[in-house]
Amino acid sequence: MTYTLTTKAVRGGLLAAAALLAVGAAPAPATAQESRVSDWLYLSVIRGDARSSDTSGTLLMCDPPQGHRRAAEACTQLDAVHGDISRMPLKHAYCTMVHAPVTVHARGQWRGQPVDYRQTFSNDCEMEARTGAVFALDG
């Protein structure tokens, strides 16, 4: 009889411990600092056509801003549009009508949401007018 009570007591204690561990193991809500760490985009810029292209790429991270020479500015601009590059405001610029195609691609995540943006522009000037500092990878 004592053996049965001890087994029941042990089982009850194990169940209580498991319940406490399950409650303690629940993930805490992400803080603003933690969500910034998850903001990253792999950026690539392809100049020219597919046969004779000049490609550059980098990883943009925003806590702290790093990845290319205008990373802080790019992170601020991305914050303003919640990571949606297609919503970036058009910058007023006088661009020549020189056809020098530039294809940009951004993939990664922003505030936990996936980002996959691809666009071809007529030239560098048009690209920067539409995407700001995000794809300013070259010096």
C-alpha cells in the first residue's frame, strides 16, 4: 500500500514539474531590440544584360546598420516603408535617358515578414530615384 502511494506521489510530482517547465518554456514576446536583429536583406545589383553583366551584392543588417557605405540611411528608409521597397517615395531627380539597365534584387526579412523584391531600371539614376540608398552598394 505504501508503494502505491509513493508511485502516485512521484507521478503527481513529475506532472507538476512538467507543467511548470512547459509554462516557463513559453517564448516571451519579442522586444523592439530583438525584432531589429531579424531585419536583414541580401541585396544584389546587376548592371548590363545577362551575357555581360557586372554583379555586386551584400548583406544589409540594421542593428547596428552595416553592409554597405549608406547602411544607416538605407535602414532608416526601409523603416519608413516597413521594409516594402516598392512603397519607397520617388525622389525627384533629373536622369539622362541613357539606357544602361540595372536589375536589383532584395531578399530576406523585415519585422518577421519575408521580403522578395526584384526590379529592372533603365539606369543607375532611375534606380536610386526609386529605391533611395538601399541599393547604393558601390563607392
